[in-house]
Amino acid sequence: MTMRKGVPVSVDAMIEDLRTLVETESPSRDLDALAASAKAVAAVIESRLGGRADLLPSAGGPHVHWSAGGDPRVLILGHHDTVFPLGTLERRPFRVADGRATGPGVFDMLGGLVQAVHGLAALDDRSGVEILVTADEEVGSHSSRALIEERARACGAVLVVEGAADGGGLKTGRKGCGTFRVSVKGRASHAGLEPAAGVNALVEAAHQVLHIAALGRPEAGTTVTPTVASAGTLDNVVPAEATVVVDVRVETAGEQQRVEAAFAALTPHLDGAEITVRGGIGRPPMPESASAGLFAMARRLRPGIDGASVGGGSDGNFTAALGVPTLDGLGAVGGGAHADHEYLLVDAMAERADLVAGLVDAIRHG
């Protein structure tokens, strides 16, 4: 148990709230499940903080918004959707054993939500604080981005309660990330009787994969990784269509522009082939400069806490790109995001809740 201003933060209570959220499964794009999850999140917020948590409908599912009132000063940002399909809980139920909480979504990022709520509950004065918990972060935040940016601008500072970096560090920078889908159109023909009459979309895709993979610049922090490919219909037909999906991560706006321009400039190698490119870098880079001031505050509260720039994206990328001070990785300490071994370290929960509370105080009164 950790004390802040004489008000205890109960780990047992946090565990019970975490159990409630984990046992309300919330896979992205499942609107019925997300509706139930949003209600569960709202109920936890209201029970611990009072007031009303509004459910904001969207094409991606309900977002949850709570405000303490007063002039907005700080936005606590998270999401309640997870990557795990319905039924995962039956195979991997919520458990607490050997100092670890396990179950779908404990680390990414239900644990962070619970810690933030309990941290705020330990403050006598919560004026100026808002919480926004979105329903579609794991699938690109298409229905929530405008709302995130609106509230970030209004508040002027953002604390993102995504899971911590390795060893419990904060996330002071993130790469921009996105997905490109390269579609190749060729011409079918009989592979035995007249292969030359066709335009082999698979062969064209192979040329494109090699060219695309060469766009990466590891020395600049840019990775360009073909991840999924499909082509063809039957083993005796020259394939008329092929598709290549590519994951891209960049550290700077300049690299984003270079890579996007390179995809736009892709041209066929084979006569008669056609190429169409869709997608892009949907999350801009989060530069470390965006977190510098807030990270300094965190280090005054927790001397020696580490910071790291990481490859994964979050909704903090959007807020940082607006120039709004943003600090990420304030959520659960643990690991295994998106994997069956996902876990949260119980012993770190109270300290992380207290860190969020301390940062809120520092932002509003510093």
C-alpha cells in the first residue's frame, strides 16, 4: 500500500477492478463486446472518482470520457479494446499468482487504466483532469483520432497509460508507423500451354518485395518489412493477381515523407503489369522532444526512472505530433503485449498509480 496525501492506494481494490475489466472481453471491431467493455470502464471510473463517465458512440465502438470539471489541464489517455478474440478468457482466465496478474489485456492496457483511476482517486483535488479511453486504438484509432486531438489541444498535456517499457521505464519517444498494401494486377494464362501469354503477378510481386525491403534505413531508425503476401488461384494458372502487405516504422517526419514518396513511385518491372498502392503511415513519429518536460517531472518524482524510445505506436503519437507535451508508458509494469504470456507485476501497481497522481499534481501546480 502506497500513501499519497494521506489517502491509501489499495492494491487489492486495483486487482478487483482489473479483474472486472479483463473478464469483460473487448476485442477490437466487436461492437457488442466493446459496448459492454465501455460500460465496465465507465462503472469503474464512476465508482472510484465520482461524477459521470460519458459513453461516446463511434463506428469503432464506444469511447469513454470523464472530466473532473474546471479548466482542462491534463488528459489521461488510454484504450479499452484488446487484440484477443472472444473466448480467449476461457482458455486464459484472469489469475494472480507469484506476484503476477495474467489474462488477456492485463498489460496492454487494462492495468494502466486501473492504476490511473486509483492514482487520481488518491488526490483531494482532481480539477482540470480528463480521462479518455478509446475503443479502436489497436486497429488504427480511425474513429477516435479527431476526439483525441481535440481533447489533447484543450488540455495541453497528455499522460498515456500504455504499458511501461522494459524494466518499468517510460516511453519518451515512439516511431511513426503504418501499413502499405501493394496490389499487383497481371493476366492469367495456362501455365503449361501458353505461359508467355500471361503476365505473372507473382513474379512482379517478387520484384516489388525486393525493392520495397531495400527502402529500409536501419541507421536512420527506418524499418520497411514485407509481412504478408498472397497470389494465385491454381497450380496450373499464371497468377493474375498478387498482394503484398508491408509494415513501416520511421523515427522522423523526413523519413516518413521519403518512404511514402517511394511507395507512390513504385513502377512495374513486367510489361503489362499494373500496381496499386494503398495505405500509409497513419501514426506520425513521437519525437523525444515532445516528452522532455514531462519526463523531467517524472524523474523528479521518481529519481532514476528510465526513458526509452520504442518502435511501437500509440495514440500518444497523434498528440505529440500536435506539439502537445506527451509522456507515454505510464501504465502497467510487465510484458508480453499481444501474446499468451502477457503479464503485469502486482508489486509495481501502487507505485505507478502514485506516479500518475504525482504527475497530475505537478502539471497543474508546477
